[in-house]
Amino acid sequence: MFSIKINHKSGVAMSDKEMIKIIELLEPKIKKVLLQTNIHNRDDLEQDLLELIIKKIRSNEIEDVPGFFDFINQTKIEGNKPQNT
């Protein structure tokens, strides 16, 4: 399991120092996941992942991420909806 607790005030821009700290915390996980990809694509993929992480942090959408049990319940509800065929 991997989790990071972020104590940040909503609506307040995150400093570069705080963002660097988050990236440093995520770096071991990113490196581990990159081992699953082709060695020739790793640098590009790492750069893309870091770009997406930075964009999400700056957009403050990180607060909209559901908790584990909320996600499970939401998935169950969506799974019970009729399929469009």
C-alpha cells in the first residue's frame, strides 16, 4: 500500500518546495513502476508522469480523489447500472 498525507490549505497555491517534496516521496514508486516498461521508453514515460503529477497538484484536483471505501462503493453502484447495448 502506498499513501502520502498532504496537509495543504485548499485554495492556496503550493510552493515549489512542497511540490518537490511530494515528487521526492513519489519517486521510488515511479521508478518501480517504470521497471515494467520497455527500457527505451522509461525516460519519456517518467517525464510524462511527472508532468501529470505536477498538473494535478497545481489544479488542486487532488482533493477530489475519493477515499478507498468511497471508490469501492462508487464502483459497485456504477457496476449495477444497466449497460447500453
